[in-house]
Amino acid sequence: MSAKMWAGRFSKEVDEGVNAFNSSISFDCRMYRQDIRGSIAHATMLGQCNIIPLEDSKEIIKGLEGILADLDSGALEIDMSAEDIHMFIEAELTKRLGALGKKLHTSRSRNDQVALDIRLYLEQEIIEIKELVITLCTSLIEMAKKHTQTVMCGYTHLQRAQPITFAHHLMAYTQMLLRDIDRLCDCRKRMMSACPLGSCALAGTTYEIDRHFTAAALGFDGPCENSLDGVSDRDFCVELGCALSLIMTHLSRFSEEVIMWCSWEFKFIELDDAFATGSSIMPQKKNPDITELIRGKTGRVNGDLVTLLTMLKGLPLAYNKDMQEDKEAIFDAVDNTKLCLKTFIPMLDTMRVIADNMKKAASRGFINATDCADYLTKKGMPFREAYKLTGSLVADCISKGIGLEDVPLEDYKSLSDLFDNDIYDAIDLSSCTMKRKSYGGPAPECVKVQIEDACKILEKYKA
Ligand code: ARG
């Protein structure tokens, strides 16, 4: 192990175990590009503000670019005994440039450096996750277009409730995911509004640095307003953690439905063989492991969010080493959300929809009972009375083992004069689905509007 940068203050080398305990390089090494990008902006600013000679700044930038190229190509390996990525890159620069490399850290601290690096790193991840959610929405919309006439049963309390279409169901998930995209954009906007670089350790600096320059060079709206906040703010990690937890929650709810739908009890869908798994003992099994794992990983991503919130809740200003724990949590949330999206999308794209079984399920369970009550109400009976009459009619049908459509007209008429032959059309499964034309409803023309509007929103996000 090489001597520590702070060796001047200490009379002993740090204990091996403490060094390993303290180290974050095993997980912050993934931010090396962002660290170098931040250092280049900082070095440029130091030169322009005459804090170091312009020539020195140019040499330092060249040195940093060389390190970046060598890390990218694999010519240079990250030294895992370094404390963190910031220390490693600075040490490597000094190895290459000698005393010149030691000038880079003028008017800077690892505290503002790490606050910057995480933002730059997460910005890239947000862009990628957003792309994936857009792709998922596009898949859902394409599938919905094919199923605007596919009647299925809508449920409440997992009990058959009222008729909808499969497209209507899919477009509900699309709405959830569109909100997710919006949250990601919002999160990115706030994260990139205030650049922490130049906050230094906590109290700014006596050097005449140009924080507006570095902020602009790194793609921020401007520098953060308060240096203490600059180094101690991790709200953006929490915000992204929330956005990811919600994405996972949506995937998990969808997964739960897929799990039910591919059971023999439902058989609304059949997963492609490439996206299902078998059993080691039961030859007949075809299991929806992917969706179960997504449901499981949702707990883990929620856990990451709780880790972040708990890490922050008792921290005094400004930087505290506890904050090093932010990275594993948010990286885990990011990695797993991406992994789940990347697996869920092709699984969805390849699954077979069994429309017949959806229709069969919809034709049992009296999901046209509301339509029967509405029929009477439209003919003048107060809704509550119609509701009660239909309820006892359903109970009677259950005891006889028939459906509402099997009740003879005389029996209907014996219950109310308002019943006529047109009752059979009113409670016909297909017609009572197609007539649900209220805005946002399942009728094909309404779902088409939902599809068109969602497409417009997606186009905006793609741009
Ligand atoms: N590895 C540290 C982290 O991730 C970098 C900042 C260290 N700052 C310090 N004063 N020890 O938070």
C-alpha cells in the first residue's frame, strides 16, 4: 500500500483492516469517467482564472485525457488498494506528471468532487432508464392496438367486476409508466440544476474560482447557491430512488398479473419458451420466473430507498463519511431497475395472448349485472332500486346455475314491467363493453384516444 496523501499529519500508516473498511473504490470505480470529466473542467477553470499557470492546466488536462483513454482501453487498471476513485486518479496523474499532478486539487475537495461525480453518473443512468421505459410503453401501445376488441374481465378485489378490453388494461399500465418517465425527467432536471463543484470541503475557498464556468462546462444550469448544501445534499439520490421504486412497483404489479394470467386457473397468456423456466422435478412445469424475480427485486429496490433515507436522516452538516453509503444503494437500485426493464420488455413482446380464454372468463361471474341495473335505471327506476332488484336476480341465477342472459323474458317481466326484449342486448357481453364510451373507458374508440394521446406524449419524450 502506498503512503496516504495525508501522511504529513500522521505518524503511522493506517491499519490494513481500517483501510479496507474505509475504502469505496470497489464501487465508486464505475464513476471514473465522470471523475475525470469533472477534473478536466476544474483544471480548465484553474488555468483560466490564473490560479495555476495556463500551461500547467493544459498539461494536467492532457494527463487526465491520457488516463481516461488508458482506462477505457484497459491499458491502465484501477488499483483496488486505493481509497477511492478520486484518490486513485489524482495519484495516477501525479505518477505521470510529477509535481504538476499535485496542483489539480487546488481549491477542491473530495467532498465536492464526489457530490459532482454521482450527479454526472446518475444523469447518464437516468437517460438510459428513460429510454427503456419509453421502449416498454411503445411495446404496450403496439400490443394494445391489436386488442381494442379483445373483451376481458375487469376485477376489483380480484373478483370479476365489469367488462373491459385487454387494450384498456394495457393502457392503464402505459399511464403509470408515462408518469414514471415524467418523474425521471423531473429528477434529472433538479439534479442538474445546481453544480456542487467549488463548494470545496464545505466552506468554499479564498481562491477566485469561477463556479459559473465549471457549472456550465459540466452541463448544469448553474452553481449551487450554498457550499454547505453543495457537499451535503443527496436529495437527488433519494428522488431517483423514489422514481425507481415506483417503476419497480409498477413492473411488480404487472408481473403479479402475468403470474396469475399464465396459471392454468386463468390461462389468459402463454409465455414464450425462451422467457419461462422448467422445474427440476416436475416435468409438466413452465414457470414465470422472470416476473417473480421482478416482484422480488422490487423489495430490494425499495430497501435501497430506505437505506438512503435512513443514511441521511441523522446527519449534521456538512459532509460525513456515512454519505459514502449512498453509492451502493443508488447503484443497486439503478442496476436492478435496468435489468428488470431489459428482461420484462422482450418477455412481454413474445408472450401469446389467449383472447378466447379472456372472453370465457368474462362471460362467467355476472360482470353484466351493472348493465342490467343501468338498463332499468335508464327506463326510469331509481338506481338503488334497480341495483337491489338485480342483486336478488343474480342470487336467484346463482342458485339455478344460469347466467343473466339465460333468464326467460317472462321471469324478467315478473320482476318489473320495465323489462323488455331489449334486455338481452343490454347485457350482451360484447355490447356492454363497446357501450362503455365515457372518457377514459374501455370502448374501442375511447382506448384509441388513449393510444393516440400516449403516442403524442412519447414522441415528446423521445425528442
Ligand atoms: N469516498 C468518499 C465518498 O464516497 C469520497 C469523499 C470523501 N471525503 C472525505 N472527507 N473523506 O463519500
